Amino acid sequence: NADLRFHTPNAVHIRNISEKLARLMMKANFKTLRLGLETTAFENRSELDRKVTEAEFKQGVAYLKAAGFTKDQVGAYLLAGLPGQTVRAIEDSIRVVRESGISSVPTYYTPIPHTKMWSQAVACSRYDLEADPVFTNNALLPCMPKFLWEVISRLKN
């Protein structure tokens, strides 16, 4: 049915995108695809998980583009403000995603108690995360050394 359109505001797992799946998604009228990339610092992914390798990311994007998806339809979520992450690392991730021919979609890391990265977040935050949950608000970028509006604006654009 051409009137039916699909959007994936929650990330699709990149590793599972095959040539066949990309074609089927295009045929089924998927209009917005978001990929769960998080970072292109592939060598440091053990801190997060091992969702995707660089080769899997590039192959998944190639399949989607070959199926006819455009830059405006496909974007990769990138985490900004991870414990120990530099602004340069965020900018590098954005560059790699854009060079692949899709859109970058920066999202901000939220420290969550009792998760694998919580102790790192507590150690590097400029706020006392354990004292008040308000300090875990991702809008504050609590794990970045300092908050700079210029940086936020640059990352979004």
C-alpha cells in the first residue's frame, strides 16, 4: 500500500542490514531510518558495546544507498558527551558519518545509575552525579569538561 509509510525513530541495528533487507525496506515504503552507531571510534567500542564494526557500518550504508535511500532519509545516531570523550572525537564521528553519505544525528549521553559506564561518568563529571539526579540531565552534558554553547551549536550544524 503506497499510502503506508514507515519511520524508525528508534535505531535500527546496522549489522542486520543486508542487501535484500535494504531493498525490501525501500519497497515497503520506509521513509526515515535511524541507525544505532553511537561513535565511529570503533577501536574504543568495548567501553560501550560491540554493536557494529566500521566495515559493517560502511556495508550497511552502502546497501541502503544502493536500494535508493537518500541522505535525508538515513541518519546515524551519535552519542555526544560520553565519559572521557573529546569534542574532537564527536566531530570526527560526525565527519565519518557525513562522508558515508548519510546524515549525522547527535544525541546526548545520559549517565544512568547502576549501568556499566556509571562509575566512569561519576569520576569524570563536573557535577556530583550521585548527589542529585538533576545533574544526570543530558542537556547539561555532565561528562564533558565544561559546557559551551558554541560547541553544542557547532555539533548540531
